[in-house]
Amino acid sequence: MATVIDPSAVIQPGAVIGNDCKIGPFCVIGPDVVLGDRVELISNVVLGGKTYIGDDSIVYPFAVLGVMSQDLKWQDESTMTGLRIGKRCKIREYVTIHSGTPASDGTEIGDDCQIMVNAHVGHDCKIGNSVVMSNLVQVAGHVEVEDFAILSGGVMVLQFARIGRNAFIGGMSGVGNDVLPYAIYDGTRAVYRTINRVGLMRHGFTNEDIHAIHSVYSAVFDNEEGTTLADRLKKVRKEVKNNKYAMDAIDFIENRSKRGIGSAKNESH
């Protein structure tokens, strides 16, 4: 099947369109845009900047992708570092995703992501594979979201926060700290609630995996008098050292988290 371009679409010289694409009515594609094979732009899509969209992705009406960011430090379009969207992504109506700035090598969306109506992903974000962002999710600049995370409707994420893999954030939550992998967070100011047991089982985690992760987080949020977080992690590491997911949770706390992991449901916050 050959590429089909509606006559009303505007494709500026320099744009690269892959094989078997569908460009619908009133789409606007800038000169530095590259589309992979079988990409579909349904209608009224605006693609700007140095934007790449991977094979088999689909973009719904009124999405605006790759344009200059809202970061007031960088307002020279020639310095923008671009947007890269992976394969098989679904970008729904009115989504906005902004270009990276010179502060990074660009905004990135992984493979198999679904970004739903009216969501926003700010400049210089790094979004992993198979991430779901529901309607009205608002992600500020420089946020990192690891693979398989789910952000429910209306979630708002502060700049530079990190959301761990297989995490689930409840609707209308404000995320000001980092979110532990494999966990459920929610609340006006999102806090740790429990292990994301249902989500983990759907991804093939065993009861032993879930128990090991739970042991780590029980130790983390144990406020036993006279102990430090480092003490508690050192102790639990000996118990879970053979479980890769539990060790990944410890690595997140010790190395990947920059904003801290916040409090748990029974703590004041």
C-alpha cells in the first residue's frame, strides 16, 4: 500500500515520510520531521521541530508534537533538541509533547506507549516503553517515567521527578517526589500506598517476587526508633539479594531517586 496524503495537508520541503503512511486532512508537517513506516496522522495534527515518529504509530486529531518548549530559558527555536517517539504509540486527541532543549539530547517517548486525550509531556522528558498516561495527565519538564508505569486521569508531575517501572498512580494525584517502582501511589500529594500487586501479576511477577519487593518497602517505611534508612536497606538487602526486582527497588532508592520517595499512607504528610 502506498503512502496516502490528503490534498489539504501541508508538508514542508525537507520532511521525510516513510512507506505506507496515511496523512489525513489539514495536517501540518515541518521541514525537520521524520515519519517511520505506516505512521497515521488522522487529521489536524501539527508536527514541528526535529520530530521523529516510529513505525506503526498513530496520532489523533489536534495533537501538537515537537514544537518549541515553554521553558523560558530557551526560546530560540534553532537550539531545540527535538522529540523522538517510538514504535506503535497511540497519541490521542489534543495531546501536546514539546521538544527538548539544550539541557538534554531531546524529549523521548518509548515504544508501545498510549498517551490519552489532553495529556501534556513537557520538554526534556524521558518516557519509557509501554507507559500509559490517561486523560489530562500533565508532566512537567525533565521528568523520567520508567517502563510499564500507569498514570491515571488528571495526574500532575513536578519537574525532575522520576516514576519507577510498573508503578501505578491514582487519579488526580499531585506527584512532588519520586515514585517507587512496582508500587501504588495516590493522594492530593501522592504517597506510597502498597505494592501494585494486580499490575505485577499481569506482567508475570511471581508471589515470591511480590513478597521480596514488599519486604523492601516494609523496611523502607519502618520507623523503628534508632534506625536509619541506610541501616534498614542494608538489613533487607541480605534477605532479598537473589531477587532482581527487589534489588532494582533498592537501586531506585539508593541511586536513581533524586527527589526522594516521600512518605507512606500512615505517615503525616
